[in-house]
Amino acid sequence: MQVRLSTFRSAQFRCPFNHDDAEDCLLKHGTYMRYADAHSNSMVAIPRRLCKFTGKTLSILPDEMLPYWQLPVPQLEDHFQRQCSAAEEQSEQPPKPTNTELPQRAWKRFCSAARLQSLTEYFGQRFPFGECPKGLWQAMMRTGGTLSDILCELAQAGKSLLGDYRCLRPSGM
């Protein structure tokens, strides 16, 4: 399982592997190397923790990285904001020189019916939004703060912005 550093350091963070004694069960368990993003050769060391009760591992990502995606958080947030801005605003802005294949795939994933349903169920009636991805994204940004804040909240609930991964499900499901 991959979690972001700010989630791991949160006072509310508990071992995500569903056992009774969640205090001090995560032991240091080495590191692995991961590319900083999909378009660079720079590598980042990702620390790992081992749950002494379940034997499962947890990777702790820097806050600017997304779990399971080689896409920096600021680039994803910028792309989503541009997707939701009015057509007139988009024509006034010069195109950014970044590769947009990954952000476009992320936006397509976010727009899928399964993602919209999962996020809608999680956020419930905390904010009004239409059934369109743009409305959901804009409501999340208005009430949730930054994308980093939203990612932390989702992670603490065992949810993800772009996919409900098997490793996030409670044990036994």
C-alpha cells in the first residue's frame, strides 16, 4: 500500500491493515527507488514500513507524488483546473509545454462512472454538485482546499482520487 507522507505523519493516522493493536506496529523496512515522474531520469528513495502483526508493507510517498501514478500532484491539479475552466479562459491561456498524456488519462479515469460514484458516495451531502466530473472537481476544490488536502482526507478514509485499489480495501473483502 502507498500513502503520502503528510497522511502518515497525521495525528489521526492508524495502521491501515485492520488489526486490534494499531499503536507502534509499523517498523522501518528499507526503501525502494521510484522515478520522480514519467518524464525524468531522477529517482527518489521511497521508505517502507512493515506491520509487525500482519507482515504487510506500507510505502510512504513524498507529498508531491500520487500513489500508483507517475504524475506530480501540482501537474495533476493544474490539468484538472484547466479541464474545468471555461472555454474562453482556455483560449486566452498559452498552452503549457508539458506532456499531457498522463494528465489526460488521469482526467479520463476521474470522469469514469465508477470514480464519480465512489467519490460522490464518500463526500455525501457535504457539498452540492451536479453529476458531471467538472461539478464534482469544482466542489471538491471549493470545500476541500488543495489537492494535497483532498488526497490526505481520501487516504485516511481508505479511498483514492483515481482508483479504488485492492490494497485499500479492508481485509477479508
